[in-house]
Amino acid sequence: MKKKIVCLGLESTAHTFGAGIVDEKCNVLANEKSAFRTEKGGIKPSEAFDHHCKNAIGVIRGAFEKSGLSMKDIEVVAFSQGPGLGPCLRTSAVIARTLALAHNKPLVGVNHALAHIEMAKKKCSAKDPVVVYTSGGNTQILVLEEKRYRVLGETLDIGVGNLLDSFGRSLGLGFPAGPKIDEMYFESDNYVELPYSVKGMDLQFTGLLTSAEKKIGTVPEKDLSYSLMHTAFCMIAEVTERALAFTGKKEVLLTGGVACSKALQKVLGEMCEARKAKLLVCPPAYAVDNGAMIAWTGLIAFRAGKTTKISESKTIQRFRPDSVEIAWG
Ligand code: FE2
């Protein structure tokens, strides 16, 4: 009988260290994590690295306990190879290489953005979507065409999650501030004029951030938070709508950590309704950074014949999703 593939996936591109175990049907047997948090201020890569070093083994053990499996049950070891913060990325890369070598298992380096997309696609049963990938470090609109996720539009400066967290920091909220200011969106509809910056299919958020920060103390915080989010999310919706019109696709798939934003879901939902397109939102546990999405993407890549030699397993801080040929598509 053919052995069933079970994959262990490790994630550590930014603030989260995650370990997920997934089988061939995308049953998630474990999805454990530990996230670096601060009371005040943003994420410092060296502190996040320390957090990962201290918590990695406990998280991986937790995943094995949860699944009732051990390394002998694992067919392949996957890790997020990039993009991400250098010191953070190296933690899961070193552990994945060690486990693969010590237990004689194949290794698969996974593009983190593609993992967000593939997991969302599977969990939402999406067929052929326009993907809106929004997170702390990334904001991209992508479609799969001829075995590659083509980036139709993207941020030219910071990710939309970074915009929300930076603004939250200026308001004195800790990291991550996104979920806290997301609630403020529904407490106001007083729009304060802020710069709206769409350049063709691309987006810029830093001017919006600076302008909103300058207004702190002059207008109520909830009005300012509402206006900042409304501006940023309408910019994303405009580009997504154009991507739908251009490609003729009928589904929008929202993934990445900012997919959890009820405000973004509302703005995109309204646009999709007007266009008669379907909005699919990745469930929160798989939209935020997690090991299961790395395990799933590693598994489908492995099934399509892809593995990563140890000599080619160096982490890549700037690793674009459109640089990967989709062998499993
Ligand atoms: Fe992410």
C-alpha cells in the first residue's frame, strides 16, 4: 500500500513561530504556535529571534503531542524560506534542516506568500480567484496564469498591516495594533480627508500614514482610525475591482493576517456584491502566519516532485511569489 504523505511545516518569517502537521487531504493534525508580542512599540527582529529560539522546541513538541505522531510518521519537512526578517527566518530553516538530516527526510523550502494563498484556496474551496494577500509586510493582488502567480498590483512601500500597526503605535497601542483599531472602524463614520494613493495597479501607504499621524490630537481617534482604514481598504478594493474586470474572474480570495479585519472584509464585500463576484475569506487560524500552511504547501510541492537540497536551502529575505513556478497547479 502506498504510504500516506504527512508533512511537518515550520514557520518563522516574522513574529510567529509555528509548527503544523498536515496530511494529503489537508486535514490539519496540529497547528501550534507562539507569537512574539510587545506591550508598546513595534517588532524588533533581534527580540523576535530570541523569542523563536526560546519557544521553537516547545512548539514543535506541542505539535507532535497534539497529533499523536512522531518524526517517524513524517514523510517530508517543510519550512518557510522567505520572504521575511533575516534572523527570524533562520530559526525554522536551521531546525528544519537538522530534522531532515537527522531523520533522513526530504526537505522543502516554501515561499511564505504562496503558502498563505494555497492554504486559503484549499480551506475556502476557491477555484480560480483574484487573490488579495494582505499582511504586515505584504500587500499584493495576484492571479494564477500559466503556472505562476502573477502580481497584478502591490504596495510600493509598506504592507497594509504595517500601516495599521504603525498608526496604532502612534496612538500608544502595543503590537499588533491592527485588531484594536479594526474595532474602531465600526465606531465612527466621520470621514476625515486623507491622501488616497493608487498608482496604476499599485498602492502607496506611507503618505497616508504620515498625514494621519499629523492629525493625532486634532480630531477624535476613532474618526481618524476609521478614515485611515477606509482610505487604505478602498484603495485595495479599487485595484482588486480592476483586477476582476481585467481578468473576468468571479472570485476574490482574501488571505494574510489582515484578512481577519472585519473592516477590510466589509469594504471588499461591498465591492464584490456590486460586481457579482464572490468574496472568500480565509479562516483566521490559517490567515495569520501558521505552520499548517507551510506544511500544506510543502506537501503539494513534494507531491509534484519538488524538494530542496540542503545546499539550496538558504533563506531568502526578498522572495517574490512570482519567482516560483507552480509545479502543483
Ligand atoms: Fe504572513
